[in-house]
Amino acid sequence: VRTRGVLAEGCRSADTGSSNKAGLPPAGSVRIAAAKLSETADKIAWEWTVIGERNWGSVSLDGLTVRLSKSYRLNDKSITGGTHMWLVGMSVSKSHTLADTGDIKIDVRGSDGATTSRSISVSMSDLRSSVVVKLKDDRKVGLPAKVDLASFGRQNLVLDVSQ
């Protein structure tokens, strides 16, 4: 499976300390790989690939908080559904109908086919100064994790991953 520069090589052992970013993260952590898709005066789009050393069986989008929950071990034969790889996409564009407004679309997809999405409009005079991407690099974080991915004025796009 290839996802915007991140190669998932299946259920391999945890990180061996090498610079290979494609493997699973160490136990008790998650790897988040950031990728800028576009940035123009009219549109900003990013995506974050979330790779775990465990599966999450549930995804939800509450406001601008993406939640991955109901985790279980990889290769657990007693549980079906869920995945260890999720893609969070964000697209912000100038509204075509309202002045000083931005349209935000959040899409979350699991490699198992699970999806959720949300579209909202927020007040913003200038797209580039109103949208701040907070996670621009690849990062490993311990679980449970709450990571700010981006902000739109006073609202944050947050990734909340259970242990």
C-alpha cells in the first residue's frame, strides 16, 4: 500500500532504530507522517498518515476532533474490522458564496474502508494567515495521544488516538 510517500509494509516488527520510516512504530506509540498536497492563495490541503503498532476498530469525527478508538493487537484473530493505518485529509478553500469565509473539509479513511468526513465554514479574512498547520513533519508520539494538526482561528483540528 502506498500513501503519499509513506509505504506500509504490512505487519512487521516494531521500529529497529533505523531511518526507515515505513515500518511500524515502537510499542505504545503511533507514527504520524505529514504531507502538504497544495498551498495557493485560494486553497490549502494537507494529509496526515497515521500508522499504529495496533489496530483501531472505531473512527469518529466530533467537531474537528478525529478519534481513533477501540484498539486491539495486530493479527488478533478473535476480532475483525479495524486497521492500523488511517489517513486524515484537510482541505481549506475560500468560499465561493460568502465573503471572508473559508470552507473546511475533513476526510478520514482507514485502510479497511472505514470513512468519516465533515465540512464546515468558518470566518476568515485571509486564507494563508487564518490556517496554521501545526504538524508539518513526521513524528512518533506515545499513546494515548492528542495532537494538534492544524488551526483555523480559535478552532483546532485534533487527532485523538486511544491506547
